[in-house]
Amino acid sequence: MSEKPQELRDNREYLTPDEPLRIEEGNRDGGLNIPEGDLAVLMKCVTWEDKAYFISAGRSANILRSETIVADGTEIRGYKLKGIGNYDAEKETVSPPVDEAFVNRDISEADALIGDNRIKLMRLLPPFTVHLGINDDGSLRAIPDIAKPIGGMAAGRGENEFKIAIELHKNGVPACGPIAWGKYLDLTWQGKPMEYVILSQPDAQLCRLGNYLQPDRKTNVAKPNTLIRKIIEQKFGKNPDKPIELLALELSSQMGFSIGSVVRQAHEDAGVCRFGCHTGNFSYLPDKNSAYMHDFDSSVLISSLAPEARALSIARDLASALIGYVDIIGESELYHSINNPEEFERINPVGQIVRGYYSNDINQDITEKVIEIIGELTTSISSYFPPNPTIHERREWSHWLHDQVFHKLVIMSYSLFCQSTLANEYKPPYSLHELQKNLIKFRKDSDLAAKNNILKVREELPEWAKKLLDEELSRDNS
């Protein structure tokens, strides 16, 4: 069954355990009926009796099939195994899950003097990110990033991803399909057994949607990048009539529409709230010009949320899709590549998410006005993204974007929701004006929560890092 991905480099060291890892398989009811031979190979990868291929750094591995099969109406080109181990891209090692938080603190003072010290500092700290949480009564709260085990999944996460995949699959939402889940009997995180999940994949590309739009940083010249150039060549030939940069922007617009459509299907057809609709949680099928979802271990059924939290949770999903796409479109540097602000604003790739989500819903004049505003906003923001940015400039830009722009998009998304047919099923908990007031308070709370989260580890830092952290916090205060 297994086919070696072309992207795999051969110099990765697998730190295979002396004995196969012991597991307890979870209930597969509702999972896709794949060939027994496929399942046997996958389970050997879970127990580390065989190798799965880690294409990129992190806790997800892949097994490709030599040919596509169809199981329960779903096309399967390969499988994704999540939580079975970790690929460390710096050390070029692949190892089983361990009972340690996914934070890199192994940086010496000498190493820190090489390159940008601020980037070194960021790797020593917990995430700055504080998420927009929603209480049962509809009020807002700041939620810091949750620590994750290196290479593994916390208790309940593997099972949850499997069950969410079932709901998405049976309701026809484009997504990775459910195959299996289970627990490691001897691997724990915070005192509970770690879990894994196996999902089907419809394609062999094995990359996230955002990868099509990010510049080739190693060469820093190919903009658009190699992936999207291949799609354009397949669609239009080697010598298209339009500039390749313009075709790439048009293709990104189609991707945006597809993201919006898939998120709406998840909400309306499957009753699933995605919780994090950035491009890292979608992939793209070029032959079908369609996005599909993956990585839903933190997703929930809307029905499981308190009634007062449902409407805002749905609006937050759309806002997260918009901010994620604003971010990736800025990073793509397509604005600078086409050098035509009017054309960039006309094509409006981020606005297409709204169009895909609200096609056949809401007064079209209202929808188009919001899409126009988003187009102006994206054009303005993209113009500020520095060409050929340093890593530090990239981080600073993204931090500013999520801090300053996300809440505007939450308000826009909530405003549209309140006028949509979805509001008939999920009653909005409060007015738009009340949401604006709550978001102002949330921003203050989230800034405090982020700094408190960082200050907790300050005493553990080396002296150079403490000094730099204090300088960073002082600059933020000013």
C-alpha cells in the first residue's frame, strides 16, 4: 500500500523504541471501511513497528497509497496519522510522543547571539497568543494557548477528532475522513494516556492551503511560489495570456470562496464549530478547485455549546477564516508582485470568503458592501506588509494584525450573522453595540493575560533573555 512521498529527505533518523508501543484501540463505529491490509499497515505505524512519513515538522505523519480507492463514497489517496510521534526539523529526528510540553528551551547563550536575539527569545517563551473565548452566558474571556505534548495528543483529543470527522463525513462536508483512534497505554500527558487519530486524505500533495500562497523563503525569488505555478501551468499552459502574478491572485480568490463555502457547510449541515479557520487547517484540491478541512481535535458540535454562546462562536469562526486569509495574502506578497492596488482590491481574495459563506443568504447589497470594506481593508494592510521581510518583521506584522484587525472582523462577521438565516436557529445573545463594548474590555484582559503568561516563566530564563524580555515589555507599554 505504502508509497514514499517525493518530499521526504532520506537523512532523518528514526528513534525507534526497543519494543512496540502498547495501545488500546478505540471504537471505530462510524469510521470508513478501508481494506484490512491498509488498516494493518496503519496500526503498525501507530505502534512503531513500521515507519510513517513525517513530511513537515510536528506530530502528523502520512502514508500514501499507490492508487486512489473509494470507501463509503469517499476518495482516499492516503492517510494522516496524528499524535504518533514528532519530527524535529532542526535535529532531523523522528521520535515517539513524550510527556513534555511543545516548547523549545534548549538554547544556549552563545547560540542566542547568532542571528536575531528576539527570535531566540520567542522560542524560549510560551505563546503570546491569547484566544477569544466565549462563556456560557455569551460574555468574552481571554484563553491562552493550551500546552500540547511533544508528538502526542492530550486525552480526549484523538477521540474528539474522530467523532467530529464522522459528523463532517456523514453530512458531506469536504474534510479528512474518520478511520480510527486509540490510546497509548504507556505514554501519558498530565497523568492521562495520550491518544492518536487516523484520518483519510483525498490527495497526495500533503500540504496546507496556505503553502500554495507563501513565498519560497529559501530562494526568496519565486513569488508566486512553485506550488501555485504548477497549478497555473496545468490550467493555462506554460505561456498564459495573463501575468502569472495576476493568475495567482485570481486563484487565491477562488480558494477564499471555497474556504467560506466549506465553513458554512460545517456550521449549517454538520452542526460543527471549527474553532480556528486559518489556512493551516485547510488543504486544497487543485483538480476540483476545492478546499477541505482537517485537524479538528479542538472542534465542537454547536449543539454542545450553551445557547447564548452559539451565535458568537459561529461568527468567530468566520472572523478567524478572514483574519487567517488576510495574514496569508499579506505574506504571499501578491500585492507587491502585481503592483496594481486597484486590481488587487477588485479581485479581493479575502472578501470571497464572505461571498462563499453567504452565497444565497442575506440581502446581496449588504453582503457586497461588507465584501467591499474587506477588500479595502486587505489592500491597505497588504500594502504595509514589508517586501522580503525578516522573521522578526513577519512576527511583528502578524502580531499587530491579530491585535488590531481581528476584532473588526469579529464585529463584521457578527453583524452579517445577525441578518442571516442562521440567526433563526441560533439567537444572537446581544446587540452589535454590546459586542463592541465587550471586545474593548476583552482586549485589555487579553493583553494582561498574555503578559502574565510570559512573566510566569521569566525567572527560568537566562540573564540575556530576561534583559531582552524586559526591554520588549517596556517597549510595548510605551
